[in-house]
Amino acid sequence: MPSESGANLLARLRELAAFSDEPGRLTRLYLSPAHVAAAQYVRAWMQQAGLDATIDAVGNVVGVLEGGTSMQRVLTGSHYDTVINAGKYDGRLGIVLPIAVAGHLRRTRLRPPFTLEIIAFAEEEGVRFKSTFLGSRAVAGCFDSSDLASIDASGTTLADALRAAGHDVSAIPAIARDAAQVACFLEVHIEQGPVLLDAALPVGVVTSIAGSVRSIVAVEGRCGHAGTVPMALRRDAAAAAAEMVLAVERRCSEQPGLVGTVGRLEVPGGAINVIPGRCEFSIDIRSGSDALRDAAAADIGAAIRSIAERRHVKADQRRVLEAASVPCAAALQDAWAASVLRITGHPAMRLPSGAGHDAMMMASLTAVGMLFVRCGNGGISHHPDETLSTADAETAARVFQDFLLHFQVSP
Amino acid sequence: MPSESGANLLARLRELAAFSDEPGRLTRLYLSPAHVAAAQYVRAWMQQAGLDATIDAVGNVVGVLEGGTSMQRVLTGSHYDTVINAGKYDGRLGIVLPIAVAGHLRRTRLRPPFTLEIIAFAEEEGVRFKSTFLGSRAVAGCFDSSDLASIDASGTTLADALRAAGHDVSAIPAIARDAAQVACFLEVHIEQGPVLLDAALPVGVVTSIAGSVRSIVAVEGRCGHAGTVPMALRRDAAAAAAEMVLAVERRCSEQPGLVGTVGRLEVPGGAINVIPGRCEFSIDIRSGSDALRDAAAADIGAAIRSIAERRHVKADQRRVLEAASVPCAAALQDAWAASVLRITGHPAMRLPSGAGHDAMMMASLTAVGMLFVRCGNGGISHHPDETLSTADAETAARVFQDFLLHFQVSP
């Protein structure tokens, strides 16, 4: 890669960030005018890089760099939709970087010995229609046609939004790739967390994409007058919940590779002079290892029951989500690690992904491998403060190029 | 007292509960049509009991049983307004019970050697105009004329509401009693808590009305993705707040006569998959002893600072209220205790009042003494589940009558 490639990548990511549904901040929801225009822009970049580029029936932008004689292709990509008030790198780095590398390879006639397909997935965040991964689902053959009836906040169905953007809904099933013709799926993505930053490393190899269990807990105690009920006679739902929140934190801090979060916490209708009779909170537990996660969830459930019993309150625990973790293929992890060692001179750090990614869906089609790139600002993401350094972008591009040049597909 | 007096008291309290602003539940806000009608009803009861009864310029109903030759009167009473969706006993027991006792004394010619004035205060709860104790403020000479400009939810001023109910606003200052002509103020009130219930005692003597300090605490940490930030790198505002909530509970449980409550607790805009960047909660600390309360507030403030420092979050503590406690006169406590012993055969339990009462305002005019009566249902109050047994109502009436027959005023 030429030495200015990091700066070029960041310049392109800034350009892409100009396509927004809202003035003054970046929001690009699936099939909005800005989203449709961004797809055209990405296709033009692919074409400039010398790729055959098309837009499919869900809005995925697909660029192909032909090469080798194998019937198996290597797929790579990430998504170009955003959350509301987003940063500039989430998803889009995994589109812009492969296009730049493919363009460089074509210009320098260093083509890899296989066909490379770069996919800019149209939808991953699930903001507009509350269905996530619509782009990668279609490619992986997991698109659920019942999702076409999903409506957005204004009542428009997904089917109507697709038609309004000029898409042929009946062509969606044909987007699905034939697994026999796919060697693997690769995704380059910002880490969206502080682990690489903390370890002072530019890139890392993802071991697995964490599964999660989510619960809603409702604690019921006994409300009372804040002045008249002695402490020993209280059944304070908020104090009980506070103890439970700390139990989640403590249990998930005991083992690496495990995280637990209480993101929602509320005394509904709470008043300054009333002992809370009810307190509600959410629990989200994740791990790259389902066994680790399930053991933690079981221990936390038991701790909540025990706290409730001791405090004479009721705690209703309702599980609202249970998703298995998705492992990254060991051979791909090793191949990434070898490239990281060759390019950076340091052994690769391996780390799980706590967030979901398109690779999660693609795993139902083929082996997946992910490269994480360091974020700045404490690892903040889904926020305008999301950062990526030019040096790290360039390192990631060099690692990706090295990977492609060393990777072997079946003949 | 005749043996059916408890049942009669409860029947009258049920009758009075029929005056409501809302069908199906009891809500009687200051100067509503139901409130004005209730005042007429209370005046009629006073007249039936043989008292001289009038309604003053803020809506207080005043009944006088003349007696003795002293220029000093004994005042007693409580309030007849209610909270929204109230119970039947809060405030009103302290009106209905003295009327019944005065009627009995008059009929049996057992008059106390002083003039007894029973006041049904028009406003104590502060629901409609957000100003509390309007009735007892006027009697104690603490009515603040700037309150006349207070508006209710519909924009009506207090002054206009008073005029609409037929009151002469200019006559309010004349309601204030001359301290030299008042021997003391007595208030009989349900406990609104579980202490007497827990001690299996029908009545108790109030030592003081608790003062309170109230604060709002805003914890600021760092928001983040629930999947991607390892536990050790988090600055979770909700987990920090949870530890602070337990610090309030622990410190206030260490000493009797002290209570601390976190009534509001919220992660604003919390989401199940986001590490809370902010968490807000309230603290209400009360004690009959200001020194005890202030020491606890200082320790809790320090604990919050220390938790915040250790967790690398900011905690902004803002004090929103500081009210001194009001002691009940020792001589009146002893007089109540003597009556309790004579009537029940057991030494009186003495306990602080955690809630505010009209006696708090009346303390600025004269010595105050309060008798608490046991609540059922765990001591619940400000709620339709508020209960009072006929036996306890009767015991309280006998204690009150005994008090009046033994109490001496200056000649």
C-alpha cells in the first residue's frame, strides 16, 4: 500500500459521512434519499477502483475483482447504513478499505489468486424497520420475506420503501449466494470498544462474536412514606434493585471474556418522599463463550432470587433475548494473525467481539473472519466522537492486503 | 366514652370520605366543590355536638366548646383536604375524634376547665397550589400573602379560588391567634407508618416531627456499547449510583430514629444495550434529631464522593430542601403518656413522626403535643388501603378525653 493510503481512507470516510438524513449530524437510515445516494457513490468508487459494480435488490452495493481459476470467491464487506447521530467509521471502514486495497492490487497487477467480492451491505443497524442485518441476510440466504411487511415510524412498509427506491422485491431471493462458491467472508471493522486502545495495538483478530442473554427484571416491594417507615420495616424495591445491579457487575467482572450491563434502571413514577414499591431494570450479558455466558446468567438469576428473598420483595425475571455466539473460523484467525505479525512485527492480539456484525449472518453461509481496528476516545462508537487514526487505518489496509495475497482457496 | 364510640368514629370517617372530586376514589383538593361541601358537613357535626362553629377566611372549620375561666384555650385539630387517591383517616381522624369527645363531654357535663377549640384545617397536603399547611399557617400567623398568587394546574390563583368559594381574602390575617391566649395545640393523627403496628400498641406519643434534608444526585460516567467495553474499563453511572443507594440505606440503618430514602432513581433514556453514562436519584434523610440527620447527611455525602472517585465518575450533589425538626413539648408528651397509661394500662411508647403535620406549623405559635394511632396494612397511608380499627379509634378517643379532663391551663 502506498504510504498515503491511511489519509486517503479517512478522506473517503469523511466524504461518505456527508450523506445524511439530517443537517448537522450523521444519520443515514435504510433507503432514505441520503442512503440511496450513498449507494450510488460507493458504486462509483468501486468502478473507479476497476471493479464490476452493481446494486442488488435490497440495496447492497457489490463490487467484483475477478481473479484466479477457482470457483470459490472470497467475500468481504460491511454496512453503509448508520444509527441516529452516528460516527463516521462503524461499518463503512469495512467497505472503503477493501475498495482501496482492491484498487491498489489491480493497479499494481498484484491480484490475489481468487475472485474478490466486496459487498457494501445496505442495512445492519435495524433502526428504521427494527429488523437488523437486512443486507447480509439476503446474501446469506436468510432473508425473511415476512420482514417485507415491517413498517417504519411513518407506517411505510419495507416492501413499499424498496419499491420507492426502484428495487424489485421479487428479486431478493436470488441475492442468496451458493455456499459452494464461497470460500469465506472477511470483515474489517472498528472495535467499538477500548480493548485495543488499552493494549496500545492498532489491530486485533476477532475470536468470536458474542452471544447475549437479555432479561427485564421487575422488583416489587412495598411503597411507603419516606418519613414514617423505619429502615428495618421497609421492603424498598430500589434498594433491592441496587443490590442486584451490583451483583450483575460483580459476577461479570470475575472472568475475562464476559460482560454484563444494566442499561435501563427506573423507579416508575418515583417521588422524592415515597419509598419505592417497584423498580425495573434490564440485564444484558454477553460472552464469546455461550457456556461462560450461561453460567453467569444462571448465577445472576440465583443472586437476584436470593437478594429478593432476604429483602422480602418479589423479583420477576423475564428473558427477552437469547442469541448464541458465533465463532470465527480458526484457520481464518490464524491467517489474520500471520498477516498482523508480518505487517506490524508483533503477535496479534485475539479478542471477542461484544457487538453484532454482518459476519454473524454470513456465518450461516460460510466461514467468517474479522479484523478489528483500534478506536480512540475510550473506544466510543455509535456517537459522533467515534475516531480512527490514519496510521491505524493504514495498518489495517496493509494487513488486509497481506491477507489477500497469502490466502489460498480450494482449486 | 360510650363503648360504641369507635364504631361511630369510623362511620363518620366513612361518611366524610364520600365527599370526593372524583368518582370511585377519594380525592379532595383544597377549595374544590367536594372540599367546600365537606366543610359544611363538618360544621354541621360540630353544631350537632353543641359547639359554636364557624368557617374562617381560608376555609378552616372552627368549633368552640366554652369552659373554665382561663383566658388560655386549648387548640386541637387536623386537616380535611386529602392527597389524590387518598385513604379515609389521614388528617380527618384528628377532626372527627375531638368533635365526638367534645360532644360526649358536653352531654355528660364533664367539661374540661378551659375552652377547647377544634379546628378542621382546610389545607395541609399542598396538592393543588403546591403550598402546604395553608390552614394551620393562617391560624399560627404564618400565612404568606405571596401564596395568594400561586396557581393550580388550570391556572387559577389561590386568591381567585378563595373568592370563588365565597371567602374574603382580606380577612385572612385576622385568623392568626394571639399566642398569649393559647395554652397548647394537640393533634391526634394516624401514624402513617408501621411502628405501633410492629410494637402491637394502639397509640403512641410523638416526641418530635422529623426535619429532613433532600438532595438530588446526578452521576456522570461514560456511556458505551454493552458488548464491547470490558468490565474493568467501564465508568458505569448506574452501577455507581447503585452503590450510592446502598450507602444511603446502610448509613441510615445504623441508628434508630433516622431514615433515608432514595425515592427517585433513573437512567435517563436508558437502553438495554448501552452502558449508562448518566444516572440520577434523590435522597431524603429525616430524623427527629437534627444533629443525627446532619451527621448522616454528611457521611452519605462523603460516601458518595468516595464511590465516585474510586469509580472515576462524577457525582453532583445538590441540596434541594433543609427543614429543621420540631420537638413536641416535654410536658405535653408526659401528659399524653400519663393518659395512655391510665387508659391502656401500659406505659406509652414514644416515637418520632417522620411525616409533617399541622402541629409543625402550630409549633411557631404554641407548645404542641401529638398522639399517634396505629395503622393496619403495614402502616400504609396516602393510599386507599389506609386502615384504622374501631378498637384503636376508641382507645384514642378515651386517651384524648382523659387528657382533656386532666390537663391544666394557667389560670
